Amino acid sequence: MSKFYYGGQAVLEGVMMRGQRHMAVAVRAPDGRIVVHEEALKGALYRHPAMKLPFLRGFVALWDALGLGMKSLMFSANVALEEEASVKKAEGNEQKAPGSGQTAGDVYIDVDVTQEADSNAVNPHSALRTPHSEMGRAAWASIAIALVFMVGIFFVLPVLAANVITSVASTDSSLTHNLIEGAIRLALFIGYIWAIGFMPDIKRVFGYHGAEHKTINAYEAGAPLVPERVQSFTLLNPRCGTTFLLIVLLLATLLFVLLGKPPFILLVLSRIVLVPVVAAIGYEFIRLMANLYHVPIVRAIMAPGIALQKMTTRPPDLSMIEVGIAALQRVLVADGVVAREREEIEEPVPTLA
């Protein structure tokens, strides 16, 4: 049986961790609490044995990045909205005694998806329901828009730009066309990461990205999951999504070079249709490299992807790391990896915020 790697994604003021049979997202609410939601991974995509086969499991990874990632992002945004609504409600309640509420930064709570939502507050659970029937049109629309944006900007646009450049240069070389296309695609990707890195909110997301990496690295090293200990680990991880995307772009260029230069319509369609194929190959490649990362030549091959992670991670503070730990602990307990009573996780404990 192949080794299972825990991993996750950063969201707004939080971290999503994906386990073997469960996912959990932990978010720092505006009042300082850590709000945690756990959800079982159901459906054929996760349960069917065929989806554990090489290349097919790459499609599961794609869903994790898009489906679970989008749901977790919506949840994190809704937590902020719920807290804002709660604050406004509390401010309007003149009968509430001073000091009777929860102190910011002092409670770790679990989200119960079965409880009734306050009619005056946003329900963050609505973003974390199962696909199709319950997830909601907004989430699926967001995923569709994200896919169209990704494929259009990073796959179709480079084809059009390379076509213009080769026409101006009066060359019909398929190798030249594909290399120019690949260079443009790579430049767009790196430029996009560089540009969004200046946005304050994205800087904090990158901080939580660093917290996610440090937490995973500490867990895999067998270190105790306490913020001060986790903080000592590296920001970088060979299985990072940033590295994965770079590998996908480079593999796409190699594959397109081998395919040559078909007629323009087929050229554009090939870039769209082959995206999942390239992603599946990229997933197997990065999985193999992660297993062999101790080998010097493998570390050299992965060096560009590791270096690129420095653009998408920021050193987290201890409160960010605490959120990453909360998410990982929840999936470890849910998966039965950590022999620990669930009630122990759900008790209020001091936070660092």
C-alpha cells in the first residue's frame, strides 16, 4: 500500500487539511477564535478503488485543489461575515452585560453542521456541503469561472500570442512556436504570482500557506505539534501546489513540442483537452520526486519548484501556525491516526491570538 501524504491549502485567515478519509478547515475568526469544520470525504471519487490507481488519482488531486479548495475558501469568507453580523447584533443589544461574551482569542471551537443557524447571521456551513445537490450553485459557478480563467490565461492565451509572434517573425517551425508558447505561459504564471503577492490579503494567505507547510513538515518529522516547535521547520515542501503547477507548465511544453503544430483550431483545442492529462502526469511526477527527495539529483531537479515556493509562502506568526495545527489535528483524529479522544480536541484551550 502506497504511503499517504497529508497536505492542504491556505484560505482566508485559515488552513484546509486533507486527510485519508476526512478534510478539515480551521479559520481564525475576527474575535480571535479558531473555528474548525470537519467533513468526511464521500463519493466514488474518494471511495472507489480505481481512483487510487496511478494517473487516475491525479484527478482526485485536481478536485482537492478546485472543489475542496473552493468550498474551504467560501467557508473562511463566511466565517468572517458571520462574525461581523454577530458583532453588529451584539452592539445593538443594549441589555447584554459587559464582559458576558467570549473573550477574543480564548476559545477553540468546533463547527456543528447539524445546529440551527442564527436567522440574523450568515451560516458558514453552507459552503461545506457535499457536491451537486448541496454544495450550491455559487460554489460550482466559482469553480467553473476559475477553470475558465486558468485554462484561458495560462493555456489558450499563450497559443494565440505565440501564433502572432511566429507570424511576425515569418517562421513556421513547430518547435519555435511551442517553445515561445511555453515561455509565455511560464512568464504569465510567475508574473501573476509576483503581482498578487503585493496585495495585503494575499500576503496573509501566503502566511497561512507557510503555516500549512511548517505544520506538515513538523508532523512528517515526528515533532510535537505545538506552535513554538512547528515554527522551527522550513517553509518549503516538495509536494507544494506551487511546485506542482510549475511542473504542469513545463510538462505541458514538452508534450506540446512532441505533438508538433496541428491546424490552429486543433492547436487551441489540444491545449484545453490535454490540461487534465498533463495534470495527472504532473501529479505522478511530483509524487515520485517526493518519495525520492532525499536523493541529491532529485533535489536538484526539484530546485526550481522549491525556489518558486518562496514567492507563495511567507513566514507565519504563531497564531497562524496554531490554525494549521488545529486543522491537521482534526483530520488525524478523524482518520484514526492519532489515538486521542474527540472530546479532548473539542475542549476550549488557550490560543495565541
